Amino acid sequence: MANTKLDSIPRRAVEVFREEGPRELLYRSYLFGKHQSLRRLCAPFVVYHDEEIDALAASVETVYGPELVEKKYIEPPNSEIPPFLDNQDWQSESAPRKLYTFRNVEIIPSGRSDDAGYPSLLRIGNEYVDPSCLGTQSNRWYRSIRTFRENVGFGSAIRNSLQSRRRSRTLQRAFLLPAPYGSNYAKWHYCLCALRVYEEYVKSTGERPELIVTADETHWVRDSLSLLGFPPETYTRLESDPIRVDELLVPSYRPRKGRGENQPLADGLEWLSRRLLDGVSEGSSTYSDRLYISRRDNDRRRVFNEEEVVDLLKGYGFELIQPEKHSYEEQIAIFSNANILVGPHGSGFMNMIFGTDLTVVELVNRNHWRTSNFFIVANEMGFEYTCLCCDPVDGDLQERHKHLEVDVDELTRLLESVLGEV
């Protein structure tokens, strides 16, 4: 199995068994075996390896180099190191952002009926490329297999190799903004970072290719694009019908070095923050600069003893906020005024990119090792980060989605330590 990290498999198996139990280990072993079989079946159709994708592309150009930031982690008073720091899942590879140019491409929309925002596929001749994996193929091949199976399937792939599909739309030159995880609030901002590549292309060539984006019309997708200078009438939404493009530009992603959650890593967050803040009209927030991000109306990762936690935080001048109850521009205004954020792991923490000189205190499940997202974001932005490891509350949810019970005494000690440095 080329380009995979076999040495990480036993370690991952031990982690899964210890932290999520034997049932989860058996289930993941089944999935791994199934993906191996699917990979062999997909071999005639799906392109996995970076060098093969490079060969399919008309050109591959480096747009800008890696911008790595030294981590700024505040050691918690109880010295408990969260699993994601211990396994170095947060580390990233020193890979530049690249721009791929493909010619005579058919973009096939997501075949998922439950979320139109999930990844599309590119058909180039008789082969298929997952555009959301460019630059991360070596550790994300399984996602390409799943995307292929859900969007195309083996029967359609064989038929497509024998005859052309009817196409409802044709574009001469376009820039595809891949959405590896649909329109999830936090990860949508990872996608938006790729628009920096679009901007650099426009500067260097003077041309503005048609922008193609997810079909999802969630308000933050629409509003963020508008703030970046792309109102709805200026882009094409990838809906149910394929799009034929004579020349398609696709940005790469920067991979992680860690062996936990294999997903693309955002870069250019400071660029994105500046561009979004520039697009918002000036206004003042009535919220405190100390915010507690609540998930009380969510089905996953709520704080079980939130009332007790909120009572404690109020004594330190914190104010509770539910980001989803505010418009996109209101969230930008509120978080741009923030000085310190506390809350359970969740998408609301992505709003930290609108702040300056922030301190982030994240409440995480002490049994789960794939929660490094916002530690990474904090470091990309140059903010200070610490976390409090909390006990998961028993229930039917998967380990990573379980609600949390916060030890208020430990939280008090952590706040005393952090607030003395803010």
C-alpha cells in the first residue's frame, strides 16, 4: 500500500481500544479492510498519488510558501497534557500552497442527498480526482474512495469511460473552491483561505476566472463570500448537474504531519481575518470582552454542569454567547472585541480569527485525541492557548461527541493562572 504510514496503524489501534473501546476498534478495523478492498476495485478509475495527479495537470505552480508559527501553549496548573498534544496531531508539514490547472474537466457534484455541500469529483478523461484532497493524497486516500463511491459508483464510471455524459453547463475558465467537509461553520473558513490563491492569481494574470462554490446556501457561506467581494451573482453554485470546464484552477491544501485526524490544514487565516474585517462596517459590540461560548442547544458536546460553570465565569466578568443566534456580521463584531474565550470544543471557536491578542481556554474530552483543530487555529493566529481536560458524560454518543462535565475547582485554578497573564 503505497504512500500510507503503516507504522501508525498499531498505535492508532491501541488508542482506539483504550479511548473508545473494543466495539469501536472492531468497527474501524472493518472499515479499514473495506477501504482496502474498495481501493483495489477503484484502482482503474480513482487517482490517489500526488505524482499521478501532477501528471494529469496541465501545470502545477507554487503560489506561496509555508508560513509556520511557533506554538504558544500555556501549561495548565494540573499539568495534564491533552492527548492531541501528546501524539503531535497538531503538527503540519512544510508544504507550500499550489495551484493546479486541469484542462477539459467535468466537475461532478456530490451524490449525497443529505448535504449538497460535500466534496465534488473531477473527471479528466476516464480518471477521477478528488479536488478536496490535492496536497494531502498520501494520508487521505480513503476519502477519495468514499467520495467516488457516493458520487459516481463503479457502474457509472464504466459507462462514462465508454460515452460522454450530457452536460448542462460549460465554462471556459473557472476556479473551484473545494469544500472537503461541506459547509460546517469552522471548516468552511478553512476553505475560504484558498481564496487567497484566487486573489494571487488575479494579481499576477489580471484575469478573473469564474468562481465555483458549494451548492449550500447557509447564511455564513453567502455572507462570508459577499464580504470577500463575491456577491451571489458573481459565482456559480455547484448544484445537481455536472459542469464542463475547458480550463479549471484548483488550489492545494497543506497536510498535517500528525497521525490523528487526517484533514487539510488551514493556512492564510490572518489574511482571511483581515479581509473579512475590512468588509464589515464599523460598529461596537455590547458584549463583554470575556466570552463563554455555549453549546447548550446542540446535540453534542454540551457542558453537562453548565449552570455551575456559568455562575463561576460570571464572577470573572464573562458573558455567555451562543454564536448561532447571531448574524455572521454580528459574530465578527462581537469576537473582534474579545480578549479571552472559554468553552467546549466546537465550531464557535473559529470566531477567534476575528480577535486580536486573544487567550483561548478550550474544554476538551480527556479521552479523545482528535481535538487539535482550535489549538492549530490559535497558533496560526499567534494567540495563546490552553485547555482543561474534562470527563465525558456517559451516553449513546460517540466518544468524541460526548457531553462534558467540568471540574469547577480545576477551572477556577486555570482561570486564576490565565487571567494573571491576560
